[in-house]
Amino acid sequence: MTRALVLAGTRSGCGKTSVCLGLLRALARRGLRVQPFKAGPDFIDPGLHAAAAGRESCNLDTWMMPEPAVRECFARLAAGADVAVLEGVMGLFDGRGGAEEQGSTAHLAKLLGLPVVLVLDAASKARSLAAEALGFARFDSGVRFLGCLANRVASPRHEQIVREAMGLVPELPLLGCLRRDEAIGLGSRHLGLVTAQDAADLDVRLEALADWLERGLDLDAFAASLPEIAGRRAPDDAARPADAPKGPRVGVARDRAFCFCYAENLRLLAAAGAELVFFSPLADTALPAGLDGLYLPGGYPELAARELAANVAMRTAVRGFCAAGRPVWAECGGYMYLLETLVDGEGTEQPMCGALPGRARMRARRAALGYRQARTLAPGPLGPAGTVLRGHEFHYSEAEGTADASPAFLLVGADRETPDGQASGNVIGGYLHAHLASNPAVAAAFVAACRRGS
């Protein structure tokens, strides 16, 4: 049997990721099989989860994914673990909009029937912390709470006051008090925390977070209190018989410049028959042999622009692959890589692949953020024109000099409708980060295009 919980916060920045990483590592170093999940569209936290738990983390999102897909993914991965930990997104009740719960951590917790542990930020608060907790405890009667953790507790006296105040909220038992310790936090930059690929001394920091968590929480008692979930292993549709025909080889960019990729996207591509072959546009000088298609996910090409530019052999290979008419799908950072140049945050313009016209220029302020429903505007490797899928945008760059190009998608957000990216033959790229579970037929279409070479 698997024990499970949702670790949620009152807001972004309350410390829930630090708590989650400490919990994952503390449980894992006890020899438990710990399966992490991340609510929402974030790419960075799952990478840190994997480093802490030793198992790949998977995003779950009730707006980007149909509810059956959410349940199936959770059941499939949690079934092989002793403990499943789902880290929330933003505040517990924050989702796509103010009046609806889709995309929120609370919606996920109710859908999966999981109890919530709420992280409260106790900094500069005393009795008011209890008032805040009471509001969360009573806002939605459908959410089942296991208790709460008070974070950033300043001193023994502060802890005493917090414990006295939280005694007024029996609906939300106080499970532990975590002391303020700025030295153990992970660094941040644009788009969020530093990625697992770039974090210095990450393992040391994870061990420190686990020690910090255990100083404020009786971990053994906490783990024993987690409810068991009845789970049977869901069928894995990625499994294929040994005598199945060999699928097309799809090259997937993966390194510190291209590390934003949903685990479910890769699984669905494999389930559709693709043989996934990983390569590094930073370190490799040639594409893997015998590729039938390319998938270039997002990441931080702007932080590695000089290195990407210096790898002339790889840029030439990618440009040639695109020109040869093979299917290529590029998302956000991958799209930036396909353009002619990239202007980094210091204003230096670096050559990129030149497979698509235009350049990407970094801005000081965020260019776009939010959920998007996308519709393809031309037939291509993702399917016929009018194919609909869901995902999100989050980027600081803008594509310039592409006015005469044919856009790839029409993106519909909460308050706007905009064209995105470029479609040129079998090459499709844009700022959209698509979640293939929103329309698995897209994965099948891309693999089929790779199989026939068009």
C-alpha cells in the first residue's frame, strides 16, 4: 500500500518547495520509495524533486489534463512507491481564475482524494496566523486537511506563541514548526528557482533541507499518520510487445539549456511508437544517427547562448535536418534555438540555427505567463490545421523579425487571443509549452509524421 499527501501553501513564496524537497530527501534517506508529483505547469520543481527523491517527478494539472488522465498518471506512478508527495502550486486555492477551481491544488487534492498538509508562513505573525489558517480550513469543505506546518518561525518564544495561537484552530492541527534559516534556501532567477542542472552543491543543500525539516517535524510519527491509498497498478500504455515493429527515432534535446519537458509528453510519444534518443545541443557535435524527427523542448538557451553559438557543428546539423523536410517540433527555448539569432540579457547577439527567420530578444520584464488553449493554423507534424491542445506560456523573450512568417498556433488565454510561433513545412515552433495529455492524438500524429518522414 502507498501512503500519500498533498503539500500545499498559502501563497507562492511561503516556502513549500523547500519543505517539499526536505521531506522528499528525508523520506528517501530512510530507504522509502518516494514518488514526487508537481501540481501545475512548472518545470523547475520537478527536476529538483527528482534530485531529492531519486525518482522522476510528474506534473499533474486539472486544466491542461483531462481528469481521467490525471487519475491514471497518479495511479500508475504512485503504485510503485511507499509514499507519494504532491507539491502544490501557488496558494492552495489558486488556479486558472478567481471563480473556478480548475488548475488549483485544491481541485487536484479533491479529485485524487488526498489529504492536504498546509505550509503557513509564520514570519512576523503571531495570533494572526491562526486567523489565516482558519480561513483556509473553512473555505472549501471538500478539502480534507491532515494538518499544517508553520514555516520561518524565528525563535523559541515565537514558536510558543504560534503553538498557542494554532490551538484555536482544531480543524488544522499544527504538525511542526520550522525555524527560519535563510542559508538553506535555493537561489532564484527569471522563471523561478535555479534548475537542478545548474544548482551548485545541490546534494549538500538537499541534505541540509532534510536535516532542517527533521528538526521541526517528528518525521516518523508524521509518515505513520499518512493515510494509505488503495491503488492497483494502472496499465502502462507505453509497454509494447517484443515483436512490435521498430518505431521512428526521435531525437530529444536534453541538457541544462533544454530541460523543460513534461514527463508525460515523452511517455505519450513512446506510447505512440517513438524510440526516444536524447542528445545535447551544448555538448554534442552531431545529431544521433538515423533520426526521423526532432523534439526541442524549452529551457534556458539565453543563459547558454554563447556556448550554443560556439557549437557550430550542431547548429549546422539541426539547420540541415530542418531543411531536409524531417518533422521538427520546438517549444519556447527550442523555438528560440531554431531562429537566426538570440540577443541575451546583456544585449549580445549570438547566432543560432537559422532554421527559421527572425531573432529572439530577452526583455527585462516578463513577456507572457499563463494557461493557453492552442489551435494549429496549418497542417503539419502535429496534425491537421485546427488541431486543439492545451498548455502554457512563460517567457521573457520575444521573437522579432517574423512578421512575414506563417504563425504556427493561435493561442487563447484568459484575456487575449494571439498568434504564436512559426510553421514552415515540417518544422513547427512557438512559445507554447504543450501538454500532450490534453490531446494524445497529437503525439500519435507527430510519431506518424516521423515514421513516414513527412
